[in-house]
Amino acid sequence: MIVLGLTGSIGMGKSTTGRLFAEAGVPVHDADIAVHTLYAGKAAPAIEEAFPGTVVDGKVDRAVLAKHVVGKPEELARLETIIHPLVREVRDDFLADARARLCPVAVLDVPLLLETGGEAHVDAVVLVTTTPEIQRERVLQRPEMTPEKLDAILARQMPDAEKRRHSHFLIETGYGLERARRRVAAILRATAAMGG
């Protein structure tokens, strides 16, 4: 089975591209959804213990948690030691299931794939990208997003130009959905040629 790492900075269209892979019949593991699920269940007690007052009705309140960790590298690192092993466990279960179902390709949708060394765990990296102008326009349309918040997020992410150098496939999302869909199909043809 070929494992593709799907990544891209905020506002590049990665979530939409993940859905295009799923539409094509490829199992897709979304790391962000895994974290949301863990925050609403398995990870909540450990996070509450480490950051008292962050869990409400059995779920991590992300806004409260953010006040504990944003701009505090040591606190963020402490959170990551709780959540990352759980996310890896969910990912490994997903891959085991995809292998058991004899899926030729599986996708790991991981926003910080390259920043965290995740490319070592995939066969090829697929980068979702667009122009900086389109990226900013998309992100600034989000509720409660500000230019300052966006700049802080981008400062934590590897620059797109550098991500391109580490990627095997690019999907440009500034040209519309159909073009992105055709690119996904082309990547799947290329991975079929790679074999398992």
C-alpha cells in the first residue's frame, strides 16, 4: 500500500483536497479531526490534569486551552507529549485497517507533516498550495481571524517555497475544483505505477 502524506499551510485548500481523495475512493486520515475527537474523549482527562480548567462537560475547551499554550513553547510542548502519542495510535489503527482492506493507497492529511518530520512515515508527500494572495484572502474570511492571528500561524509553518522542495506532488488550488480533481486523479495514476 502506498501512503501519501497530504499537507499544506493554512488556507491552501488541503481539507477540500482531502475530500477529493476520499471521493476517489481513497481512505483519508485527517489528523485535525483525530485531535478534535481525542479532545472530546480519550485525551480530555490527561489534558485536564496538565491544564486544570480546560475541560468542560468532558470535552477540552479549545479556547481555554489556547490561553494556556499559545505563545508558551514549554506549555505547548507539554500538551504535545499528551496528544501526539494518541494521534499516532489513531493513525496506526487507520493504516492497519486500510492494509487489511487491501487499499492500494491511503492518505494521511497532516497540516504540519513536514514541520514534524512526518515525511519519514509516508511514501510520497502531496503539497496543496496556492498564491500568497489567495491564501490570505481565504483565511481572512474565516470568523474571528485577524491579520495578526494569520501571521502568527504562518510563523509556525514552514514557508510554502520550502515545502515545495520537500514534496513529490503539487496540487495548485487557485484554478478551481475541477482542475484540482484532475490533479488528484493524475497523482493516483502515478502512485498506481509506484506499486505497493
